[in-house]
Amino acid sequence: MTDTRKLTLFHSPNTRSTGALILLEELGAPYELHVLNMKAGEQRQPAYLALNPMGKVPAIKHGDAFITEQVAISLYLADLFPQAKLAPPIGDPMRGPYLRWLVYYAACFEPAVVDRALKREPAPPRMSPYGDFDTMLSTLVGQLGKGPYILGEQFSAADVLWGTALAWMTAFKLVPEMPVVTAYVDRMNARPAAVRVRAKDTELAASQAA
């Protein structure tokens, strides 16, 4: 049965929500954009805070459901459009690794990168969600070296998340530009959906600046 509920992405150009927009394009999903001008502080206005008290993007509204957080959005959207085959289904041997690498992004990678960027001492290993930065990064790099995608030969929604994140992190020198990382980012950036979204974000950013 076709899901006819309206799907809206709350988006601001050149932010974390760019990854969610790329994913929608990869899925071939019907969606509407609700564009927020973050430089003008629209994400902190009462109308949006009533929906998302954190005042962040991305967020999606699907019918009566409202979903925030990049990983949750990736999981929700990829499962919502199974015909695109961007999420291994329950029972597939790759479902576990797929979930692992999506959660690894939020639970290990981002906390480690933020600590390193702010020059903060990480918590003691027994309390740190990621252990130590070097082990966290070498684990990721080792996985990327196993194939063109995070799951080896299978492209998935996890690659959309990691591709956009690593593009930003390497551009801002928060993650070293190692050959395996650079090659992965180049592959993800070259995908037609990513090219389309970068063009769209350029237009949106220009209109907001005008």
C-alpha cells in the first residue's frame, strides 16, 4: 500500500541537514522542503521550537510523526522506502553491521571529533563513549579500507551519513586527509544525488544572503 502521508524536511543549506536531503534524493522520495535561515535565527523562533525544542536541523515531519537526530532520520527514511534498497532488512546478515556504523557515527565519532577540536581531554577510558581518538579513527579507516562503501560492496544510507560528515570534517581539518578517507569522500561527492543537493544548497544559501 502506498504511504500518502506528507513528508517534510526542515532544512538549512550547508548544515548537517544536507545529508538528510541527499538521502531523500538517493531514495527517490517525494518530499517538501521547509527551509530555515539559521543565520537569521529562524531555528530559534517559537514556531520551530514548538516542534523541535533543540532548535536544530535536520528534522522531518511525516504525517503526525516528527523525527530529529541524523541517525534516527537515516534509519527512518531508509526503512520507509525499502524499494530503494538503502537499508538491509531485518534478517539480512548486513543489518547488524549497518546499524553498527550508523550508531558508531553518533556514539563514537562525533564525541571524539568534538573533544579533539576543542582540545578537551577525553574522559577516562572506562567512562568515554569512544575510548580514545586514535582507536576510534583507526577502526573507521580500517572499515573504509574494506570496500568502496562502509558495508563493503553495498551502498547504504550509512554512506550518505558518513560521506557528508567526512567531507565536512576533512575540509575543516578535524579528521586527517588520509588517502582512504579522501577517496571515500570523493566517491560519495560524485554521486548524482550529492551533486544535485550541492547545487540546491548553493542556490538556497545565495537567496538567504540576498
